[in-house]
Amino acid sequence: MIVNTLEPPYYAVIFTSILSNDISDYQKTADRMEELAKLQKGFLGIESARNEIGITVSYWESLDDIIAWKNNIEHTEARNLGREKWYKKYQVRICKVEREYSFKDN
């Protein structure tokens, strides 16, 4: 689902990843992280797609909210498991969204 309720400016955290061969419990943990992120102050929405490369974009009100999410203990534990087990590689990019536009075919 595409998040379409955002009003710039806001922040986007773009998490791009390539999974390893051992992804046991990965989806369970990913689902929990999404559930937990939705409870965090400043969370605005999330979009995700996975094929050879996974891309998850989460949207936040402020940089402080992003740092608080990064420092969440469950999120930290999940990141550690990701490095140890699930990911061959990942990249995180944090961007300020100042403008957006969209199209929808009716």
C-alpha cells in the first residue's frame, strides 16, 4: 500500500537490503518491527517491497523521532540479528521530503 496522507516536510528512512540464505524468523521479526514502529512517536507510515532487493521506506515527523526509533531496544536487537543472520548487505538513507506529487488511474 502506498501512504498518501503525508504533508511535507517530513522525513523518510529508506532501508534497502539483500537477504542472506538463512531467513528463519525473518518475516516474524519484520512484522513485529512494523507493528512496533507504528506505536512510536512521530511515525507517519511505511511502504515495503521485496524481490532480489528489499526496500522499506518509513516516514517520520522529525530526526529526533528517527533517532528514538533507532534506539528502541527491540529494534536494536532486530538490527543485531539482521547483521548476524539475515542480511548479506543493507543500506540506510535518511532524507527530508520537501515536496511530493502523485498519480492515480481511476
